Amino acid sequence: MSEEYQTEEEQIEAIKKWWKENGKSIILGLVIGIGGIGGYRYWQGNVEEQAKLASMEFEEVVNLSQGDKQKFLEKVNNVKSDRAGKSYADLTAFVAAKSLIEKKDYEMAKQQLQWIVDNSNQESFIHIARVRLVKVLMQLNKPDDALSLIKDMKSNGFESTYAELRGDIYAKLNSVTEAKSEYQLALSTLGPGDQKRVAIEMKVNNLPATGVQEK
């Protein structure tokens, strides 16, 4: 999973595609490794039923996301509890966070994204959740908390995203020199034709002159 996914929707669609392509093979590898041939035979007879149940639960979460908030969150919490450590639980929390952000319930959205960061077994899921969590913290006017989350964060494929976010945070904190440095770092990791360059360059140009309004 990399920064070729430019939007939130593209990222979550990439997650769904990843699960469809890799989910069963990952489960199979784990079962064979732990239980040998006997484990494989059990897996073969059980996986389709489990996958069907998980898919139905996920679809139910998606359908409930536009309805009664209490029922929706109860179902989300049930899935997360029953399937903790599995990708369906992560996807459920992503759906919950997206729905809550759309409703501007940033505090609850923060809890869902933090759950992914704390509980997911997939590194790319954690990075996406962390990026969204930073944006939610900015909405909650908590730039210091957002900065502490990613200040020293490095990740293959997410360097530009983290640098740009740090630039946004420093700009919010009126730390102009640091903001410009992070934006330049973000630009240095992007190819010349990358569509994100224009937006980041605009942010650099909109910064006040160095030393003005700077802490």
C-alpha cells in the first residue's frame, strides 16, 4: 500500500481489494503452519462459512452506517470484539470512522482510528489509520497531539504524507521554518509529475515570511 492512492476513498478501496486478493491465502498459511495437514482439512471445511459470516457482518455495518447511530456503534463494537486481530475488524473500524467524520463526530471517530492503530496486525492499515487520526486531531484543534503521533514517524510509501502532515501541523502552530522544511521534504519524495506537488507548493507559497508570526 503506497501513496499511489491519492484520496481517502481510493485508500479504503485498496484495502478491500487487498483483503479479497490476500485474505484467504493468509489464513491458509497460518492454519497450515500451526495445524499441519489436519489444520488444512479443518480450514478447508470451515473457511467458506467463516468468510461468509464475516462478509455479512461487514455488509451489515456498512448498511447501518447511515442509520441509527447507537445501533451502528453497537454493531461496530461487536464486530471489533468478535473479530479482533482480523482484517474485517479493521475495515469495520474504518467504516465507522468515515461515517462519524461525515457527521462531524470527531471525538468518536478518533476512538475508532486509535483502535486500528492499537490493534491492527497490518502495517499499511495502521499507517492509513494514523494519517486519518492526525487529520481528526487537527479538526479537534489538538495540533500538539497530532504532532506527537507522527513527529518521528518514517514509513516506506508514506514519507511524503507524513512530511506534509507535519508541515500542516507546524503551520497551524505558526512554526513557519519547520512547516516549510517539512513541505520541502514532502516535495523531495514526489516525482515531477505527481499531482500532489501543486497542492504542497501552494501551501509553501501561502506560508508567511520566515520569522513572521513564528513562535
